[in-house]
Amino acid sequence: MVALLAGCAGRPDPESMSDQRSLYQASAYRSVQQYAVQAGQEFWSLPGGSVEVAWLVPQGRAIAPLVLYFPGLGESAQAGARWRQTWAEAGYAVLSVQVPAYGIALYASKEAQAGIFQPLARRAFGPEALAQRQTLVVQSLAHLNQRIRAGDLHFAAIDSSRIIVAGFDLGAQTAAALAMNAESASTGLPNIRPLAVVLLSPYAEVDADIQSFSRIQAPVLSVTGPRDEDPFSWVASPQDRLKVWQGVQASGSCHLWLTEASHSTLSGIREDFKPPQDSKGAPPAKSGQSGPPSPSRMEANGGRGGDSGGRPGGGGERGGRSGPPGGKEDAQGGKPGIAQEDSVNFRQGLAVQAISLAFLDARVSKVSAAELWLNQKARSWLDGQGSLAFK
């Protein structure tokens, strides 16, 4: 009986955990005005190939800056729902763009079915694939502008002249490359000149020239941590993700180092997120465009997962293996209590939400309250969850 009581005493009280979460959330940064959000999803056929897109547009805002969001390797355009929803509710239009070959379809390949993921990652992060993604992003923006000029009501509130590029994992590589090439004519394409850059789980090659990231002229928010392990086992160590921050010189840049955030946490998975559906229960597609993937291939949360279908684990403590995200074992040899684990994920995820939103409001929308919170309150608010650095 004594042993049982001792074991129970080591677990957090659920009511106490709920109170702590409420206090932490109450002091987090939030935009003054919150908007209802209109969502949609389509496949666009472009000169360079097809892309899957998903958009969130704030309703009731006359004109909204545009966040171009790029999901990670193996994710659908619906991925990053937690971050995208946060930004959209604060008044930013968000267009998520994913090249199908690097999305969910990747898991249908023979290599993925055999559990061999490194060659897939090597090709996806390679220079040819990166150039293709940049081309398709530029073409996607051109297509969006055509729809805006044509009076498409879905996109009427979008100000495509005020762009933020953001991405996770493979998408972070795409976002950084677009920002690095903003002043370059080498791509032969119209340049995207972002007002800000958000890199979640940033990527840099092993032999990357750190100084090359100084070409990014817009302020950068970089987010990673010691548990940000690559489930494809392509990035050798989370420390490699610091190279981008080390090279960035743009004034107003921030680096958020989260002590317990896994790769899966940084992907922005929302368990309650469901993609928009038509009356037949399928994701919508415009007439004359490429159809969406079958329902069996769609993931409601857009994330990788660590399921039994041969996918890599979702950024757990030992990333790269099948199975659910890992975690430190408790004194009884099992996983930590659910309340404790949920609290860690909640606070780490909320840190990304609050700081990324304050960053956008301060750097793009020039909100003085966001600048004040970011510079004077954010570090103490993190309260052991991580650290925040500035340039």
C-alpha cells in the first residue's frame, strides 16, 4: 500500500495541471482581434507540375498579409494545422503548398514500404528537388494572383504583396532557400521577397556554408531543440539545425530553443483538425483540376505519425524507428503519466504559437504590444520551457 501511494504521489494532480495550463495560456501573447477562418483545399495544375494546396483566410478582414507555408517531408498540405490556424485567426491568410511527390504519396514507394527512408530523404533534400519546389512555389503564387485578379472570393482579402515564408522540416529548407534567393537572379524566376521568415526544425547540409544564410535579408524566427530528431535519420543531430541561426544576420531575428519539443511537436499536429470536406465526405477539388488523393491516403491531421504502415516514428526520442513518439521512461519503467506528457506537449506547442504570432505581429504588422511582449516578457514567460535569443 505504501509503495502504491508513493507511486501516485509522483504523478501530477490533473486539476493542478489544468490550473497551471490555464495560467500559462492566459499570459501567452495573443493578437487583440481574433477572426473566424474560411478554409479550402485544391490541387493546382501548374506548368512545372501539380501541387496540393490548403488555405485559411480570416473572414471580416479587408486585407490580410499572406503566409506561404511549406509542410515537412511526408506531410500533406493540411499539415501544420496548429500554427496555420493560430496565424489565420490573428488575421493572416495562410496558403500551404505541398508537392505531392514529397507528401503522403511518398509512403507508397517501394523504399518506404521496405522501411528504407534515408534514400528518400537524400533525394528530397537534394538540390534538384529543392529547385523544383522553389519553381512550383513561384508558379503557385502566380496562380493565386491570377485568381485574385479574376475576383475569386476565396482569395479576395489576400495581400500577396506582403508575404511571409514559413516551413517545417523539408518545408523549412524551401522557405530558407526562397528567402536566400530573394535578391538573386540566378533562379531565372520572379523572386519572392518575404517580410519575415519562420523556420520550424530548420535544415542545413552537413557541409553547409553557414555564412550563406546571411543572404536572408528578412528577420528570421528559427525554432528547434535537443529533441528535434529527424524520423528519416537524414539529419544526424538536432545541433545541425543551429547552423541556420548561426549564419543569419538579419536584424530582428529570433531563435527559440525548446527543451522538450520533439520533431512531431514542431510539425504542428492538431488531433482535432479535420480537412474541409464536400457533401460526399471527400476533400474538395475544383472542376478540371487534378483530383485529391483517395480518403485512405488523406491524413486528417496532415502529420507523419508512427503507425504500423512502415512510416518512421514521429520525432520521438529515438527518431527514425517505427512506432509512436518516444519519451523518457518513468520510475516504473513505463511512459510518463498522460497528464504530465500532455502538459509538456501543450506548453511546448503553446510556446511556438505565442512566440511565432508575436514575431509576425511585431515584424510584419508592426504591433507595438507584440514588440513589447516579445522583447520584455517572452523570456520569463517561457519559464524553463526553453530559451529565446535575438539578433
